[in-house]
Amino acid sequence: MAEKEKRQDAAHSEEIDPKLLELLVCPLTKSPLAFDREKGELVSQAAKLAYPVRGGVPIMLPSEARRLDTP
């Protein structure tokens, strides 16, 4: 299995503490985030961005986020 595929599989199994999720907001819009378990991302509908969760740690950098209009 390629390294990229391994990282994607690991990302899909990420979990995030529900209490942490209550505290986190989008760094750009300060709006609440929703956790997408299937993709292992924190989603900001207001900013149209999905922030990755790696090793259980949310990466809250806009430069690391995926735009929601891209797959």
C-alpha cells in the first residue's frame, strides 16, 4: 500500500474528543465546526473549509485546510 493511501486510511479512522469539538471554532470565521468522521476533518460551513485531524490533533491552519468545493 502506498504511503499516501496509508495516511488517508489513518485519517478516516481519526476521532476527536467531543469536549474539544465544543471549544473549537473556525479560525477565520469563529463559527462552530462539525466533525466529519468519514473524512477525518473538521468542517466549517461558513468558511467552506475542512481542517484535517492528524493523530487526533486538529490542524487549524487555513493553509492546511481543504476547500469544500474540491474533492
